[in-house]
Amino acid sequence: MRKVLILLLLFTMLHAEFLIERVDVSISDIKSDGSANVHESIKFIMYGDYSMSLYDSGIASNDLSFWSTSTGLKDVKFHTNPATVDIRDFRLRPQPRTKCNPIQGTCHGELILDYSAYPNYKANASSEIEPGTGLFTVEKYKPRTLRYTINPASLSFTTTPEGNIILDDTVFLTIKLPADSVLLDANPQPSDSIELPAYVDSLSWTDVVLVKFSLIFDVEEGIDKEVSDFFGSIITSVSNTLGSPHGIAVVVLIIILIGSYAYILMSRRRGED
């Protein structure tokens, strides 16, 4: 019996215990291809010397799987779905322990995650997006106007059996819209009631079940963007033509046509003289 008690005591001393305090997921800098920047702050409380020692041993580690295994917390993960989102430029920054209480044997820790979330592209078409991927789908709704629609499958939170996202009172989801966005639909609506359509900077949800989660907004591009895209497409077309097997022949033909036109103009002027 005494051996069992000793083993239980050792297990307690060597058992890492962590408790989620708050999770903030912020999506911003949404671009015309549906990509965006994601910032995540995962805060938790650690109990006991072993937990603190384990945390300190990984303070220089940017391996998310290490932290997920060490803490045993389900929210130590990407809150975007790697199956439907291409995660790039990932950085993980563990923060030093804070608010330590020697009497209670507790400290607070935080993991900060920053990365870009892109849609997946088809293997044989570098500019063609795989359907159902990315944080947002984007369509040219009308000239110079892009319509963005959230892709709920790209988010990775706890869900109900029906697939609805669960945000408890410690989990916060914030989406910062591009400048001058016109919000057309948000379901469920955030805590602040919004009369749609409306110009909105950001939206935030917490302590709610996102049943049939929907977010739709329009962004009108400036005329300068349309002009730059037009000339950009011309430059791209010319570049592709020059790079083709018939590129040199096309250039020679253009030179001949320009030269012939110039020669005809000069001949007419001499005849007039």
C-alpha cells in the first residue's frame, strides 16, 4: 500500500497540468485571392514545478506539435484547417512565464502564432484555386467589385455533431475586414447588433455556437486598380508571347509592319513636297 502511495505521489509531481485561460484568433489583411494573415494568442495557466520546468525547456521551440503534446491542450493547434488552407510563413513565439504565484504553485504562459493562410492551387495550374479551399471564396460580382464569402470548412474549432463551430467564453474569433468593405451578411451576428448592409471595420464572436456560419462582404476596387490590372495583363500577354517558340517571329513581324508604315508615311510626304 505504501508503494502505491509513493507511486501516486511521484506521478502527481511529474504530471504536467495546464489549463486554457484564453484563445484569441484574429484574421486580417484579407486579399483578393482569399488569402489572409492569421494571428493567434493561446494563453494558459500551468500548475506545479514540473509543468513550469517543461514550459521553460521549450521556450525556444517553435514546433507546434511539441507544445500540443507537452500541454495536452486541445486548443494548442492551428485554428485554421491545414486540409483546406495552405499555411505559409509560420512563426511560433512562446512568451516568458508571467504572474507566477509561489504559494499556489502557478504561472501563466502564452503561445503566439503568426502565419499567412492561402487557398490551395491546382497542381497543373498555378493560378487556379482548388474549390472549397482558402478562408474566403472571392468572385467578381460586378465591375471593380469583389464579393468575399467565408469558408467555414477552413476554420478549425470545436464543433457540434452537425458541424457547427462552438466558441466558448474563453475563445474569441475576430475578422478584420478590408478598408471600405460593405457587410452584406453575418450569421450569427456579433454581440453588437448591425443593420445590414453596413460599413464595418471588424467583427468578433465569443461564447456562441456559430450555427450555419455565414459572412459575406463586398469590396469596391479603385479605378486605378482596374487600369493597372489592364496594363498588367497586356505586359503579361506580351511576355508570354515573347517566351513562346514563335516569339521572335512575332517581334520581327511587328518591326516589319511598323517600318513599312513609317516608310509609306515618308513616301507620301516626299510626294507632297
